[in-house]
Amino acid sequence: MRQKIVSSGKFLQSDGTMKHFVVEILFSVPFEKVEPVVPAHREFLQGGYDSGLLLMSGPQNPRVGGVLIARAESLEAVQAFVDQDPYKLNGVATYRFIEFNPVKRQAFMESWVS
């Protein structure tokens, strides 16, 4: 199925269904080598928010990586987005993708999940 952008900027499949993902980012080098890339990484993530792909993101505690909560039509779409992440382009992180089904959620999340 193809994604299309609607006026709100959110990605939707033609049948209205979306897949949901937790993306775990794991630093593959000491944080001192990651730190100079953080501003470019955060700027990159803004595009994911603007397109409706990302709901939230943030660093792990301790700073061994980060987490993204995303939705897209497919795993491949999320992977294609992450392939452009400055962390990946600079070789400072690896990624683990976990698809999940958000069957329970807060009411305010309804429009993002459905």
C-alpha cells in the first residue's frame, strides 16, 4: 500500500491502517564521539515529527542510546527514515526495530493510533 500525506501532514495508508514501532538506538561508540552528532540527529528527527512518523523520542538513561516511537505503513518505511539519521550516517549507532500493536492507550492518543 502507498502512503499519502493528508493536510495535517500525517502519513496514512489508503486503508487507514498503520503499523507502530519502538526503535531502540544503541550507541556503538563512546558517548563523547556521539555528542557532536546530537544536534544534527535532533534536527533530522524534526522531519519525522513534521511528517507524522514520530510520536516521541529521547535518550536512554544512562546515555547508551535512545528510543523512538513511530508509526508507518511498514517496517521498511521506518527503516528508510532511520537510514538517513546522522547517527547512522556517521557510524555511531545501531538500531533495533520492534513492531507492536497498541491495543491499550490513553484516550488522547486515539487519533494518532487509529
